Amino acid sequence: MRAITLKMSAFGPYKDEQVIDFSQMGEEKLFLITGPTGAGKTTVFDAMCFALYGRASGDDRDHDTLRSHFAGVDQQTEVSFRFQLHQKEFEIVRAPKQLKRKARGEGYTEQPPQAEIYQIIDGDRHLLYGKVKEVNEAVEEMLQLDYEQFRKMVMIPQGEFRRLISENSKEREEILQKIFHTYFYEQMTKRLAEESKSIQHQLEQIENQEQQEISYINWPEDYNIDHPDSKQAKKNLLILIENTEKVIHQQEKELQEKRQQQQNSQDKYYQAKELQTLFEEHDQRKEELNELNAKQREIDNQKQKLKQAKAAASIKPYEQQAKVRQDELKKLENDLSLKKEEQRQIHKSYNRIEKEYKITKEEEPQREKLRESIRSIKEQLEKVKQAEELEKQKKELANAYHAEKPKLDQTDQRIEQLEKEIEKSDEDITRSQQLTEQFYEFNAKLKEFEQILMKADKLQQENEQLNKYRIQYRNVLKEYENDERYVEQLREELRKLEDAQRNEKAALLASELTDGEACPVCGSLHHPQKAEFNHTSISDEMINSKRTQLQQREQKYKQLQKEYVDIKSQGTSQNQTVEHLQQELEALSGVKVDLKEFDQHIKEWTHEKEGISTKRHELDKQLKELKQKQEKRNLLKEELNKAKKDQQHKHEALQNLKEQGVKIQSQLESVRAGLENPVDDYQVVQERLFKTEYEYEKRMNKWDELQKDYEKIKEQKQTLDVKVESVQNQLQTAQATYQEAEQSFLSELKEKDFVTVEHYEQAKMAEADMERSEEQIRAFEEKVSITKSRYDQLSVQLKEKERPDLETLENTLKQMNEEIDAKTKHIQDQQLQLDRHLSASNRLHQLAEEKQELEETYFDIGELAKLSRGDNQLRLSFERYVLSSFLDEILFQANIRLDQMTDHRYQLRRSDRVAKRGAQSGLDIEVIDHYTGQNRSVKTLSGGEGFKAALSLALGMADVVQAHSGGVELDTLFIDEGFGTLDELSLEQALNCLSDLQKGNRMLGIISHVQKLKEEIRAKLHIEPSHSGSKVSLTVF
């Protein structure tokens, strides 16, 4: 990323828009930002960082307070930053949250933060993203750096980059985590620990499940043995499964014999049942034949009616044709009558209109004369109108000239008065500059005390939180110890119950022992000391209940143990935070801070701050008064400039009015010379024109309407004559057609044996009714045929056969089914018991395999979990191992520059010493002093040496990040202060190192008050404060 331009408006100490064009530096890659304290040097870095990420460059700078106090209410705070990345040019415009006037009504409303990012192509801006979240994500994706990485790699605020060498190993780890995003390795360590713990829990669950499966087995009464462990139980279970399978096999053989007997009885029953069905069908068919014979006469009558209906249906088309021809004849007769009446009326109208048309056509000469009169009157009217308009303009110009002349005289007097007032207001400028310098001195001191009080407030809050952690720690510790004792008590109770149960089982086994017979447990033939009953009955339910109670309590105990460890860790971390804040506050204030007297410190700092604030307020009040006077002077100057411009405009306006008056008078005389009657005004000529146009339009409208009426009636007459003749011809044809159709209909009646038309009408039947009647006849005849055929077939089939006794056969079959069901249920019960035993055996075998697999996995995962969390010889966690690799690369790159800046004396290295008291190792830094040949802590370096080491680390870290992150371009680096701690030789070495960086095409910006830097660095960015806000200027010598 290479900066091109930076624009700031109402931002920090900058009121007016300030533009920094870095392209003006030309080939210079190193520039110095210089100016008084509090002028706004660091604000330049803040503006760049705010434009990119919406945050300032330092932790102590709140982006919500970046708005300039010099800015007016209507002036918007905004930053625009243009830069080059990967040979492409981009521009970001960003504005923070701020107040603005309401569009309606009084008061203010809060404007939310805004951000836009553009790509510059051929000088034109093309919007890429227009929302804050989208812009933030796009910046991180483009730069491949987040905010933390950017301000540690590119923009290093005051004191920030020294923390990497001065802070302890834990804080250094946090910094490197943010830069290289190694949280993944920490999460992997946690995941391994969780997985190891999970496998342990799974192993415990499997053991519990094994015991549970064994307890679920339903052992027969003759298995009067104990099952001391899962292996013996599995062996006995296999024996039980084998015996059960033999019993089931014998019973299934007996069941098969019974089912064969059942099948024989069932065949006899179904044969008898089929014979009974045939007898019943024979009786039913006989009854159906009797019913069909009774219905035969009705069907014969229906056949006769259907025959006549079909004959009538064949004549119907002739009847319909005759009816259609008759309707056509009547319609044509009626139509001819109407057409003849209409023809008579049209002939009468035609004669009248033709006569009037001939008379009006002869009036054409009078209409032409009226047209010529209208054209002439219009020409005169236009000239009269032009003359009146010019006369009006002449009067308006005269009035305007007389109105503007006094205004010019007033402007001349105001100019003279303003020049005198401005001369009096120039005396306050010198006094304003002196007060501005004093104001900025007090402002800088006030900011120091604000930082002290802000840091004190943070310390007070963190100390209060530490006290809360201490109270929580005591409460959790007490509850944790109580629960620990209760868990031990439950464990002891469970152990006693299990011992008692084992004694009971041993006594039961001992009661069956006989001297000379081997013991099934130890194999001994002698039993000198047998176990005895203790008269207490311990059931498995009692032990399981106690075990469940213990597991629940252990779960709560583990939760308390986790809370105890967490609160202790939080307390330790909080204590370190408080100590670190206390050290920072002491360094900032120069006072030894005692937390017991902390309120007194705050009162003293507050008192000093209030005193400085009062003095600054008085200066501010005086500056505002002077500012008001200066603003009044500026307003007077602006008014003077406007008045002079107004004076010039008024002179030019009066001269223009004179010239226009002469021109209009000439035009007016020319127009009046062309009028026929100059006395007539515009209204008289216009009235004459209206009358003539009215007469002309009246005659023309009459002539146009008469032409249209004549043509229309002429066309109607011709059309109607043709229609009447056509209808007469159609009527003759229709009469002949009707007579022919009527004769055809009567002939068909006679041929089909219909004596009269009435006889024909009675025989007619609807087509649907005919189809329905025909279907009924067909269905009846088909049913008679099928029924008779089946009846004859059954009579032959049942000849010499008797009806069977179904009841006796059904009772015999029912009894056999009940015997088979009972036998089947008994086998199913046995099979269910066998399935349960097989399921338990398979489940125990599966659990054994799972247990073995988990134990093998735990051997690897458990070891990895220990190694990754740092439980190893080097006290080095997995994440720290990765970070130490990055740190080695950073130190390698840093030593290249540190060797040059310290004249080969110092070299940084990562310490390989193992930390004590359980702390993590691997990230401690020490320095090799080649003058003494000894290694020592980097904290022993002096201020100047420490600055060199820190600067080398920052540059080395930039190189490493760029090497490891594809697409990262770190072509720009900004450094805020630190060079004041160097002597002349060290400063020269640091400058040489920075000059070498320029050869790699890097741009370097430095904030410093060191005079030698001002002399050596050619490009300078000057910050000049004033009572109206700071100004920026870039110079290159």
C-alpha cells in the first residue's frame, strides 16, 4: 500500500479541509512530520488509520471524539484517503458518528457513521462498496491486514512498538497471536484436551453399560450361580443360549406334525364348504328363471313401440327441412316490406338536399372575398401590437433608470464607510497569536492529566473487579471443599455396600462347598475358613442407587472444580492487569501510586487538572472574543468586496439602460410608418377581425356540412335500391324451395305406414329414450340366456349328491387350531428369550470391541493432549511452538538492522530457558552483548538501545508478515517519536538503516522534534497551529 493523497475536514485540530498530496514528494521516500506539541502531528496517522479501519492509530484515542472542536455545527467531519495497491488505485471516504441540524424544526439529530470505497479508473471514481461493514471487510481483504496488524506493522503509535520487547512472555504471546492469527492452534489444543476427556468418559460409560447388560439377563432358576465378572457372565450366557436353542428345536419338530394334521382337516372342510355353496346357487338360479318368465309379455310390448319409434325417427329430417324452408320464406317477406318503406323515405330526403346543394355552391365568390379581408386585417393587427409593445418597453426602461440611480449613490457611501471600519480592526491580530500559543501549552498539559485520570479510572475499575474475584474465590473454595468431603463420604458408603454384597455372595457359595470337592473359585479341596452370612441383604438396586447418587454428585463436584480453577485463573490474570495498570499510571504521572490512598491521588490530579482547565478556559474566552472581532473584520472585508462588485454592476446596468432606450425609440418610429390608420388602436382592429372571421366561418361551415349530407344521402339511395332488388329475387327462390320440402315430407309419411301426421307425432320418441329401451330389451334377453345356462349346468353337477354337515367339520378344525396356537406361543416365548440372550451377548461383544478401540485411541489422543498444552519437558505448548517459529524469523530479520544500528554489538535471540513454577516457555527474548560475550534480558537495554531494538523488531516483523501473507504489500511505514533517546552516532546509524529501506521502494513517515532529523530529511510535513485550527503544508528541499 502506498499513500497518494489524504484529505481531512473538521478532523481533530484541523477545522478547514487539509489536503496532503504525497505525490509532491517525487523520488523522496522519507518524510518528517514536524510541528509544536498538540498541533496535530499524530492526527495525520489517526486520519489514515480512521479512513481504513474506522479507528484511530492508538488505544487511547476514541474514534467518536475525533471531530474538531473548531468546526462549526454545519461543517461535516470527514476523511478521504487515496492509495495505490497492487498497481490499482483506490479511495476511501469515511465520516464518524456526529450531530447535524434537523432538516425540519429546531435541534440536532445524530448522523450514523458512513464509509465508501472507490476504485480510480482513468481518473474516474467507481463505487465498490457503500456501507460501513462492507468497507471494513473489503479493506481487510485488500490489505490482508486487520486493525491490530496494521497499527503494529504499518502505523506504529507513540510507545506502542516498544511493548513487544518490554512486556512479559504472556503479553508478547497475545501480541503475536493478534498479528499472526494463531488462535487455530490454541483451539486445536483445547479440542485435543476435550477429546481426551471425552474418551475417558466413554470408557467409563462402556464399563457401566457392560454391568447393566449383565444385570438385564433373565437367568433360569436352575442356574443357581453368581457372576463375579463380565467374562464369567459371558461364558455362562453362551451355555444358556445353547440349551435354549435345543429346546426350541424339539418343540418346532412337534409343532410341524400338528400342522400337517391341521392341513388335512382344513382340506376336508373347504371341500364341503364349496359343495354347500353350489347347492345354494342352484336354488337361487331356479327362483330367478321364474321371475324372468313373468316379465316376458312386458318386454314384447316394449319391442313393438321401439319399432314404430325408429320408423318415425327416419322421417324426422324431412319434417325439419320443411319447417326450416317455411321460416326462411316468412322472414324474407317481412324483410322486403321493411326495405320498401325505407326506400320511399330516402328518395324523399335526397330530392330536398340536392336542391339546397346547388344553390349554396353558387355562393363561392362571396366566400373568397371574405378570406382576403381577414388576411389584410391580421397584418395591420400585428403591426399595431408591435408598436404598443415597444411603447411599453420605452416607459419601463425610463422607470428603471430613475429607480437605479439612487441605489448607486448609496453603494458609493457604504464603500467609504466600510474602508474606515476595517482600518480600525487590524490592531487585534498580534495579540491573538500570543494568546493562541499559551492556549496550546495549557491544552497539552490538560490532555496529560486527562490521560492520567482516565488511566486512574481504569485502574480503579480493574481493582474493584479484582476484589469481586477474591470474594467469589472464597465462596467457591468453601463450597468446593464441602462438596469434596461429601463425595468422599458417598464413595466410602458405596465401597462398603459392594464389600457387603461380595461377602453375601461368598457366603452363599461357601454354604454349598463340601470337603474333598474342588472350590469353583480357587480349586482348593479343603475349606478351613468359609465365609459366613452377616444377616444383611444388599440388592443390586441399592448399589445402583448409591452409584447413581455418587455420579450425580461427582458431576456437580467436577463443575465446582472447574469454577474453582476458572475463578482462580481469572483472579490471577486480573491481579496482573491491576499491577500492569499501576505501573503504567506511575510512569505516566511520575508518582508512586498506593492503592490504599488512591482516592487522595485522584483528588490531587483532579485539582491540578481543574486549575489548568480554568486557566485554559480564560484564554479560550479571550481567544473567542478576539475571534469574534476577527470574524467581524472578515465579514466587513467580504462586504466591502461585494459592495465594490455591486458598484461596478450598477454602473454597467445604468449605461445599458440608456443604450436600450435609444434602440427602442428607433424601432417604434419604423413600425408606425407602416400603419394604414395610425389612430386605430389594437382593440379596434382586433374587433374588426373577429367580425370578419365570424362571418367567413359561418358560411364555410354551412357549405362543408351541406357537401357531407349530399354525398351521404346519395350513397344511401344507391345502396338501398340494390338491396330491395336482391330481396325480391330471394323471395321467389324461397317459395319454390318450401313447396318442394313440404311434398317430400308427406311422401315419407305414406311410405312408413303413418295414416295421419297425428299418428306420426304419437310414435315419435327421444333418441335417449330409444337407446335406453333398446338396452333394457338386450339386457333382459342376455340375462335369461345366462341364468338358464347356469341352472342346467348346476343340475347336472349336483345330480346324486347330498348337502354336507359343515358344523361338525368346523368344530374339529377349531380345536386343532387352538392346540397349534398354544404350541406356537410357547415356542415364540422361548425364541424371544433366546433373542434377548443373543442380543445381550452381541452387545457385550460389541462393547468389548469398542472398549479396546477407545483404549487404543486414548493412548494416542491423551499423549497428544498433554504435549499440545505444554505438559512436556520444554514447557512449550503447540501454539507457543508455532509463535516461537515466527519469533525466530522476526529476530533474524531484526538482527540484520540491529547489527547495523549498534555497530555489531547487540544481537537479539529467543531464550531457550524453561520457565519456572509451571509457566509457559518459548517466547522470552534476550540480547547477546558481543562486547561482554554475555546474554542478558532485553529489559536491561537503555532507552536509546531499546528504541533501536524495538525499531529493528518492527521492521523485521513487517518483513515476516509480508513474506507469510500472500498479497500483503507493506510499502509504507509510519513511526511516531522515539528518536529523541538516541545520541548523534546512533541517530546517524538509524537514519542509514531507514535510508536502506527506501531503496526497497518503501515510503517512511516519521514524527519527531529532533533537530538533526529536520536537517537530514528533505521532505517535511509542517503542522502550524492557530486559534482557528491547524494547517498542513508539504515542502521538499
